Amino acid sequence: MAEHVKIGSVDELRARGWLTGKAGSLPICVFESDGELFALDDRCPHMGFPLHRGTVESGLLTCHWHNARFDLRSGGTLDPWADDVRAYPVEVDDGTVTVVVAADHTDRVEYLRRRLEEGLEQGITLVIAKACSDCSTPGWPWVTSCGSGPPSAPATARRDGARDSPC
Ligand code: FES
């Protein structure tokens, strides 16, 4: 079941250039570009800068900390070191802006596996490190930074039968 979060008015959005709100603990920001409204997670997936403080131009949002660029419609990044940001549908009713937040059914283990592969293929150490240090995903075996991985955490098999993390 999707949550409908009233986040402000179109007038406020046009006066300020952005709207922010929360769906539970999830920060959300809304922008207008070429007459369309778009909602994204308000945390930059690169290092967490508030995206509502970025710049919108021609359907792209640029984060002001390290200049990662995101497509407003999909949340897809143009900069692989930054990662994609989650995008949400927006509804406008009588001048009120509502963001529709459905449950996130992303397979986190598969997502982290893909990001680790991308980081390794492209030699992006930050992407590798972030994937390897995700301590919050049950079943993700490559946890290295906090040591809280599952006791049966698999890793690359070594010749002596011991296991070793690739990170
Ligand atoms: S925090 Fe946004 S680009 Fe680095």
C-alpha cells in the first residue's frame, strides 16, 4: 500500500524552488522542471548531501557537494560513482503537492552485488567500499567495516579452504 504524503503547495514550490517533507523517516524533495513536478529522495546517494540544495536545469538535478547529476524523472545518475537516487510519483490536486511513496521492494543483496561488480569493473573504490561496508542488509556476505556480517559469510574461496573477502 502506497503512502500519500502531502508536501506543500505549487505556489510554495515556485516561490522557493523546491519542497521538502518526510514519509516516515524518509526525507523527500520536490522540484519543478519545464512545467513538470518530480520527487526524489532528499539524500544524495553519493555522500548524503541534501539534494534540495542542488540545482535543477533541463530535467537534471546537480548535487552541490561533488556535482553528481541525476535525471529528475528516473533518479538515474549520469555519474556512476554516485549511484541512482530513488524517484517517486507526484500528484497535484487543487494546488496541493502529494508524493506517492510505495514500499521499496528492491532486492538489496542483488543491488549490492551489482554495485560491487560495477565498482570493481570501473575501478571506483568508493563504490566498492560502500557496497562492502553495508552492514544493514541481511544476507549480504561482504561486510567488512563493522564486522557484523553473518557468521557463515561466504567469500572467495582460497586454496587452503579458508575464505577471504575481496574488499
Ligand atoms: S554528496 Fe552529492 S555528489 Fe557527493
